[in-house]
Amino acid sequence: MRSPRTRPAAVLLLASALAAFGLGPAASPAAAATVPVGSGSYSDTRPPGTSGPTTNTGTPVTPKVTAAARNRPVPTNDWWSSLAFQRYGDNPWSTPMYGHPLTYQATANGLDVGYPTSPAIVGDGRQYEYAHKRDLTIGLSGLNSPDTKADGWSDWTVTPLWSDGSRTLRTTIGHGSPFVYAKGTGGNAQVTTAGAPTVFADQGNVLGITVGGHHYALFAPSGSDWDVSGSTVTAGLGGKDYFSVAVLPSTGALSTYAKYAFSFVTDSKATWSYSGGTVRASYTLTTEAQEGSERGTLQALYRHQWLNTSDALTSYTYVSPRGTMKVREAASFSTSQKASAVLPALPKSDGVDTARLRGYLNEVVNASDPFSGASDTYWTGKALGRLAQLVPVAEQIGETGIRDRLIGLLKGKLQEWFTAGGANEFSYDKDWKTLTGYPASYGSDTELNDHHFHYGYYVYAAAIVAQYDPSWAADSAWGGMVKTLVRDTVNPSRTDSSFPFLRGFDVYAGHSWASGHQGFAAGNNQESSSESTNLSAALVLWGSATGDTSLRDLGTFLLTTESESIAQYWFDADEQVFPSSFGHDTVGMVWGSGGAYATWWTANPEEIHGINVLPVTGGSLHLGGEKAAIRRNIAEMERENGGPAVEWRDILWEFQSFADPASAKSKWDSGNGGYTPEQGESKAHTYHWINTLDTIGAPDASVTGDIPASAVFTKGSTRTYVAHNHGSSARTVTFSDGKTLSVPARSTASGTGSGSQDPDPDPDPEPTTGNTFQLRGGGVLTTATGGTAGSDTIASAGGTNHDGTPYQPLVYEARGVNGTLTSGAGTTFKLQVDAGTSVGLGQQARISYDLTGDGTFDRTETYNYFATDPVTGWEEYSQARGLRSSTGTLGNLKNGTVRLEVWSAIGNGSSKLQTGTDKSVVVIPFS
């Protein structure tokens, strides 16, 4: 048996992402030693004998930024953080940075660029990596800069600067960008290749070269001419200061990429919204034309993005450690996802024995030290989380005395940390603009690691307290300090001068990063993705409990986005990301260069498989959306472990319960007597969790409620609907299958729901056979009948012509579809639409087929739009309007996907699309 887990003094990093309003005092800390925040306070100086950010040899460091960026909070814990945090004293430039598809490293002579396309399996088969390997260096003739500094940044782009006194170079690089945009003075544009390049196109100022099997295009100002001499390629700038380089998906793409060569990206920005169970996000680049008037661009979408967009994509693709990236020819794109569920706790069920649960609760609350000797921010946080999980559980069985004792423990410990001057406190670093808890741990002070991991537990515990005592959570009481921790980890404000925007949450990569300095050859990393989502779930609960909808919606966006990234990049849910040569079904750590079947502190399979599960809470329900991946994961753990879990058995039982509650309960029943709970767990919580899910079934991610604090569970043919109402008056929660649930004020309710329901209770309600699909609210296509008529709103075209191109479409999908193509048949549909009294509206439909479920649509059919009349009442739009365009060919469906998109092609008003009836259907040509 391996020794219990203890975290290493290495790293576990992260700092989440938020952008909210009203997060407590935004002014810079006062000059006094103590900065008051409501009833709490923090210090503006570190405790004696402690340290802030340092190099690896212990030398204090300040942000490595230019004068222009000196007053901006640096977003540490990013994919490019080594530009600003000089962790190693002998490297004043950067370590490798993984933008995807390109990789970068700053050197004295400029920016090294690579495009790794072949994975290496290293570490005895435990790690796959697409390691940075230089193809070329972008610089200026004669450039020899003593360092590189961050000169500017936006949500997923950064501009490093080199200056040697005679020459100055700036480049702009970013996630998803095939371009490097360069501006230089004092020398000619110079690209130095790793080997003699092969020229495949020479058009004067446009040069196509192949280096190491990768194709690049070099663009100099009009009138310039590239000169190739061995491995050095130069061009005079003719009095201009700009040039660019792009990696091409093929030599044939040169003309397309040349179109956007001088449309330089100057800003990147993500926005998000939550409404009625759906999270929508937009990703927008701002550009500036260096010559000509083109303002568009090209950007490559990660898998978690293109799986959830209906925007048109080109046929161009790139290789990356996150699987295939697909290219969009536009300056923006949008995604839409069903929101991930969050609950304060699982509901009360008949499967839990009250007397037994009471005994387990008493073991915790009557312990001589309920915090188990924790003193630093991480282990204190773990203890807070363990106690917080039990507060709603105690209330469920009428143990209000235990509940209140637990709340008292939480308040006491939080207030101790939220008050400067004691043995525990938070201190503000004005140089790095960060709040560090002391005693610190795992580099949270010297390396700025893991703030989101640590502080997420504090916010979660505070959210549970706020649920029962709103006055405690007021800004004028202790809520101000909670919001200050939020500002440090996931600040939603771009204008806050005291903390950076979203610090460690990478909005384009779709997940957080843990390292504050990113000083590794493999880039940045994140191990415990589940401790990152713990913070996001905490925001949902805190925002719901305090009435802060902006923070609630931020948490919902972060949780929903990261849950998809976790499924794809940590668990390889679709088996499309990990290289075929990598023999594992999960990774413990994601790196910029790939992933590793490992942890920072042990090779024990139980921890490798469990570190991305803990802590198990009502914010972990998203894990239940990928049941096949969980089964593969558990099976691999038991193979690697030589049998079932021994050490972290509670965490892994709970993980299995997301897919197979009965199997998890069987393991609990046979092994619950003689085990030691994981440090953040308790027998009380594990018993309640496993027996509740065995009673009501596993989470059903196919159905969502219209508030974030709601969830659905399915067992056999029965769905159980659950919601928590944090508000002061009763409300009705409506679910996407038409069911409703009445929830009293400040209470959790559960039941089988009222009203209509898709009678198919399968967690994935899409059909495996059948060819007639009804539209259902929530974006579902289903062969089920008997729905209740409803409608969805088709967004206005905004007075712009969108004929043939989806614009803010309604999207309905059926996945896992099997069928044999009917020879000679074609797609048919009838859709009931109504424009009310609006004049000049036209609705348009597109139907797409992904024949194998691999994420690529093999056949797309766009139909002519339907001009609705300005008279209230349903009109029928069908395929009889004619096929406007089509791409690809049909074939048999095997675990395929059918998608319907409906949008406004013309007009300046919204309209309605009927759902839930056999009058709005799609019929596919399959049997």
C-alpha cells in the first residue's frame, strides 16, 4: 500500500478566470499596513520571514514588462507568462510558449517559431508531447537584444518586445493564430530558418517556403522583395515597419492567407452570457489594416470550440496537442453549450439511512480538531471544503444543531483568514498585483502558483455560509473579502487596476493554467482541473446566494467551458485527441505541449485518476456527461493498480457513481468500514453521495433547468428533477424537456416534475434509429413523440443580409444516429414559423450530417429562405422552397450526428419556431 498523498513543493498552479462587477473595493491598497474590507482586512506587506515571487535561486523578481505596460496588472498563470516572469536568472527572454498551432520561444535574435506535427511518447510511455522545435526565427538583421519584455496583451494574444539600442522588434502572437505579426525598426526584416528552405512560391513581397516539412508564407510591404541566401531570408521594409509570417495548412492556401497578411490583430476579446440553461460565448479579434483595407483574418478553433459552434468553417485544419484545429475565415465566432449543472448538495433520498448518516456527521463535528491541523492556504481550504459539503446534508435529516455547528466552524476559520495581523492572513503584492495567503504552500507565494485551487475552497465555503446567513456575506461584513479573493483569481473586470482580468483562466484554451511563471520546456500546465472547476462552481453558488447574477453567470460560463475542455483534453472522451501511440485513457496533467499520465507527487494510479475528480461536490455533476469515458477511466485505473482502489477509494467510488451508481454502491457496501477518507472527504459525505445516486440515478446532462442551480438524474425510466432556490420567494424552475418543478424560497426541491416530458429517459435522448425527428426546446432533435407545443425565438437578422450564412442560429442536434441511406431519397422537413406582424422577414434552414460522429460534417444542405407574412399565425416552411447549396455526399450513418440550424436570413425583427409537435419535423433519408 502506498503512503497517503502529500503534495510536493513543486507546483500545482492556476488562477481562474472571472470578469464581474461589484467585486469589492477596486482601489489600490492604501499605504497603511492593514487594508480594511468590510468586517475583514488584508495586509499590504508580507509577514516577516516570508517571500514573494522569486527566481529559482531565491532572488526577488518584478514583472518583466515595458514602460508602456508597467501599470497594467500582469495576467500571470497564462500560456505566455515566462515573458513577464523571469523564473530562471540566465534566461531573460522566455521558455517555450505553446500558442497552437504555432509554438514560440523568445531569444536574443528574435522569436523562434515552430509547428510540431508529430507527437513523441516519452517517460516510459507516460507522456505525449508535441514539443517546440524551431523551424525559423523572426527578427531584424543584426538584432541582439539583452532581454524580451511583455509590451501588451489582450484575452489570448500577447506582444513581446525586443530592443538592443539600435533595433526594436515587436511581434503579436496568440492562440489559434496562424500568423505572427511583426513591427520593426532599425533593420531589415529577417527570417532565419533551421535548414535551407525550399521555395515553392516567389511573388516578390510574398514568399512561400517549406522548412522541416512545414509550409510558411512570408509577407513584406508591397514593393519589397524577399532575398534567400542559405538559411537567411531578408527583405527591406521600404520605409515601412511591418511584415508578417504565417504557417500554411498547404501550399495551395497561399492566396487565401495572403489576403489577410496585413490585417494585423490588435486586440482579442471574449464575451459570454447565460440564459435559460444555455451558455453562449463570442470570441472576437480586432484588426488594423497596415496596407489596403482588409480587416478580416483567419483563426484556428480548438476542438472544444468547433464542437460547439454553428459558424461556418473552412476546410483548412492544423495539428495540435488538443487534436485537430479547424480554421474560420472571419474575425469572430460564437459557441453555444448547455450549461453545466451545480447544486449545493445532492437532494434528500430514501436511500440514505438517517441514523447512520447522523453517526458519520457526529464523527466530523465532534473531532478534536475538525481542521486536521491545517495551517496553510491549501490544506485549510481542503478542510473548509470538507466541512462545507456537510452543511446541507445535516439540514436534510433535520440535524439543525450539527448544521449550525458546522457553519460556526466555517465562519470562524474564514474570519480568521480574512483578518490581517494574525497567524493566518492575506497580503497584497503591489508589484505583481496579487493577493497571497500566508502561510503559503506549493509555490503560491514564490511562483504565484495555484491561487485558484486554494481560494476556490474559501469561496465555496463562503457560498454555503451565505446560503444560510446572507447578512454574513454582505460586502460590509465578510463578503468584501470573498470578492477580493475572486478578484485575485478570476477577476471579471478589464479595468481593475489592482488585479488582472481572469488571471489564470485561458478563455481561448478553455481551461485554467496552474503555474505562475510558465517556466518549463513543455509550456504551462494544469493538473487538478477539478479544483479549478471547484472555484467556478463556487462562483455560481456565491452569486446565486448573494444575488450577484454577473458573478453567477461568470461561474456558469467558466464551469461549462472548462467542463468541455476537461472531457476532451484530460479524459479524451471522444477518443480523438490523444495520439494513437499514447496508451492511456486519461492524463493527470495537461501541458502546453501535450499531456502526462502522472501527477506532481506520485505515480500511484489512484491519484493519477483521482486528481481530476476531487473535490466531489454538487459542482462536479458535469463529469456525468461522459459516462463511457468514466468507465474506460475506472477500468484503466484498476488495471494499472492491480485491482480496485485502496487509498483514494472514496474519490474513485464517487467518480464511478457518475456513470454506474449501483457498481459504486456495491464497492462502498463491501469496503466502507476500514478505510481512511481522502483529506478533503468524509464518510458522511461519501455515504450520502453514493447512496443518493444509487437511488435517483446518475446525472443526466441532456436536460437542463432554467437556473444554474438545477440538475436532472435518471434511473431506469424515471427522471428526478432537482433545483435549489436561493431567493426569498418561491419560484418554478422549467427544464428543457418541458417539465417544471416548484421550489420554495431558500430550499432544495426534487421530484419527477410536472408538465410535459420527453418519454425517452435515456441520458442521451437522441435516437439510435428512426428517421423522423421532432424539434424540442434546448436544442434537441428526437424521434420521441408526445411532446408539448412550445416555441423558440429566432434572432433578428439585424437589417443585414445573411442569406446562405447562419447568423445567431437556433441549433438542434441528434447524436448517436445509425441508419442505412435510402437510395434516391432526400432530406425533407416542415417547420412552423411565425414573424408576427413584422414585415420583410425571411427564415432559413441548414441541415448537416456527420456520418461517423467524428465532429466533421460530411454533408451540408442549405435551403432557400422562407419569406414570412406580417400576419400573426404559424406558416409552414419546407424543403419545397428549394436547395440553395450543398457540399459533400451522403452515406450510411454510424453513431452519426444530424444537425438543424434555423436563422433569420433577412429582416429586422425576431420570429418564432414551433417545437414539441409533429408539425415541426426533419425527415432524413435513412432507414
